[in-house]
Amino acid sequence: MKTIVLTSAAAKDLDALPIEARNAIVRALSAYAIDGTGDIKALNGRPGYRMRIGQYRVIFNEDRTTILAVYIGRRATTTYGRI
């Protein structure tokens, strides 16, 4: 199992979401940390990954023991430019 760490910006992003979306994102991150499941793709042109949870995205980096969430929010044209 990997440890999930949120940047301060990602924590603020998560707190601003509706409770249903927040719960879905926490469940998806936990499932990925435990057994590696989820809709994950590597980002093009930069290091990192994105996790798709419905209309929301989590942009993160990871190593062998840690998942570092950098951005959490609704998919929009500005989602990937923010990081």
C-alpha cells in the first residue's frame, strides 16, 4: 500500500468539491494506493499521471511508496495547464 499525500493546493481543491465528488475521489485514490486499480494514464510532455474519476481528474506523481496529488478538479481546458 502506498501513502497518499496532497499538496496544499490539492487539499484546497478537494475541500471545494461537492461531498459526493470528494468521496468518489478519496475512494478512487485509496483503491489505487492499495491495489493499483483505476483509470490511470501517463501525462504527455511532462512527468506525472492523471486519474479519471467521472468528470474529475487527479494529477499526481508517484514513487515506490508515495502518491503525491498535485491537482484535483473538474476536467476543463485549463486542467492540465494549471500544473
